[in-house]
Amino acid sequence: MSKIHGIILAAGEGTRMNSDMPKVLHRLSDKTLLDHVLIKARNVCKQVHIVYGYMGEQVMSSVNDSSISWVHQSEQLGTGHAVAQVIPHIDNDSISLIMYGDVPLIKESTLNELIVKAEECGLSLLSIDLKNPTGYGRIIRTEGQIMAIVEQKDANTEQLNISEVNTGFIAIKSKLLKKYLNLIGNDNFQSELYLTDIIALAVDDGRMVGSVISTDRFEVAGVNDKVQLAELERALQKQQALDFMRQGITIKDPSRFDCRGTLSFGKDCTIDFNVLIDGKVELGEKVSISPNCIIKNSTIGNNVEVLPNTVIEDAVIGDEASIGPFARIRPQTEIGNNVKVGNFVEIKKSRIGNNSKASHLSYIGDTTIGEDVNIGAGVITCNYDGTNKHKTDIKDGAFVGSNSQLVAPVVIGKNATIGAGSTITKDAPDGALTLSRTKQSTLKKGFSPSKK
């Protein structure tokens, strides 16, 4: 197979996005539009060229790949003009594959099919049949063979009734591309150099144009405004959900599921509606994630239950754990096996040992908790003195009574008990009851605010 040069056109401003950001840098799921296209291009092409223009420095800085060839288009004079800027960087004996930085869902298999057709015919293009072809260039065929492409603004009434349209994706032997680009002109409604004019030139040259027809309108859809961006987001998310379900996971409602990263999972996992998977997430077997949860860059063990409205970020959850509802597990947290983290509990940068519990209304930060520890309702670790963070160490078997404050740095000993309502500022010894309370007093019988 010939060397493949990928040409990604990404010079447009995208005025309909109504944004200060270049269009190709708007995000679809966890990647920019340009990144989505680049992933496919890298997989099928030996060399990738990106034609940039509007806010080019921002576009270039978004791509961390020194192998990319960047080509500047100082004036936007049409797609033919954009491709012509890359010509000096392309070998004659290669194939040029022309792609678009705002068409993110193009399939790698489709690109490969275009390349194979170009090897056979010298030139191939990708088309699709649309119920509403408005805005697209129409494919003109004679006896089934592609003869030309007519842009919407240049089409006559008969041509406007054609439903097969050009997607813009073309694969062509580079020697032919160079030849035909020198022959196209700008005698059209927009006075631009249309890349599509090379089709008629190839036909006049006696060549048959290879045809690849897509059946997936989202695959070839470009993004011109925020409405189209949202439409492609939902299409991508639904496709990911279907792929995951075919691999064995249960997703209760694919239309209300989002994965902005990668998800791996064992057998018999279930995800309910309105769950967001962000970054790299790994689920063990028989994991249940309830509605309205966010899981980000985390590993969750076997038989774990994540209850509604829980947020887990950059954390490790052990087997048989129960997290939530309304729990927040913050970065650098490790939770052991058979641990209970309940309602409105926030944990940050802490380790919790096996079989321990923090069931209600607690904050645990910069803390190491041993095994078989009970954290009562309303317990907080006071880890910040206004300048520095300090650590709390709670040993195995400790019981911390409700509404206690552990003022770090402090150690709660093995099998120690902290009486409810205590403020602990010094280490509590092993196996002892430690508490700090003032004596309860009744200062005045019959007192009420109105009788002061």
C-alpha cells in the first residue's frame, strides 16, 4: 500500500459557534473535535498534516504531537486553496486522504475503505443519502458512475432534488491531486477554489471515481453551532452505551448515560440513569451504580454499591463497600473492603481500613483509619489550621462518638472510645474512654428568651 498522507482542514473560524475559541477546539465528550479526527488519522496515515488559520497558535498548542506537520492558510479561499497549501509537503507516490477537523465521528473503517478505493481507481469520495440535503454539494451520477459534485449555491432546480450528497472526505493519489489542483478555478457563486471540482476533472481525464457511501449520518456530520455539537454528543454517548451493553454491562437508560473517558468492567455490573463516567474508570464484578452519580478516574472493587447522588474522584474503593447516598469521595482516598460510607460523608486524601464505618454527616480529611472503626454522626477531622494541613490517625477498633471534633495532629489509639460531643486536641490512649465536656448546668429555672 502507498504511503498515506492525512490532510485535516482546520482553518475555519466557526462564527456560528458564537465563541472566542476556534471551532475545532470545542469539546465532544472528553476530547476536542480535532482530537477525535486526529485519533483516526494517526491510525490510518503515515503522516498527518493539519491546515490551520484562525487562532492558529491556540490550535497548535492544543495538540501535543511533534510528528504533526502544521501548514498555515493565511486566507480562507476555499477547500481547494486549503489543500493546495499542503502540496509542497506531499510525495507524488503517496495517497492523500482529506479530512475535516469539525467532523469528529468519522469511522476508521470508512477511511480505510476510501484508501482502498483510491488505490484501485486513483480517486474515491465518501457520500451519503440524506432526507434533507440542504446545504450540501450534490453527487451527479450518470448510469451509476460519479461524474461531478455541484455545490448547493451553484445547483439548478433538478440538481437540488438529488439526495445523495458529498461529505467532503476524499482519498486520491497525490500525483493526481497536484495535477487537478492546478486546473481548478474560482468561477462559482462564492469565487472560491472548490476541492470538489477535481471530481469533474478526473472524469474528463477518463478516470472512474471510486464511491464509498455511508449509512450513518452522524459519522459524516460536521459541527457548525452548539446545537449540532449537542446532537453529536448525544449520538456519541448513546453509541458508547450500546457498545458497553454488548460487552455485558447493564445500562438502565442509554439516553441518559455519559462516558467521557474509558470504562472497563467485570460481569454483572449495573449503571442506572444520569451517571457520568469521567476519565479512566475501572469497575470490578457485580458493581451497582445508582442514579445521579459521578465517577472520575477511580477503581471500584467487586460487589460494591454506589448509592444515589454520590461523587467519587481519583479514589480506590475496595470489595463489598457501600458508598452514599450523597457521599463525596475526593482525590487520593483509599477505601478498604466492606466499608460503609453513608449519607453526606466527605472523605479527602484518607485511607479507611476494612470493615470500618462512617455512616452519617462526617468530614474525614488527611486521615488514616484502621480496621473495624466506627465514626459517629457529625464527626469531623479538623485538619487545617489556616496555613497547613495536619494528619489524624485512628487506630483499629476505635469508636468515635457523634458530634466529635478531632483536632489534628492527633492519634486515636487502638480500641479507644471517644465520648460523643468531645473536642479532642491530644492523643487518646489505647483501650480507654476519652472525652471532653463541660459539666451540664441548669442556670435558672423557668428561663425563656422573653423573661431575661
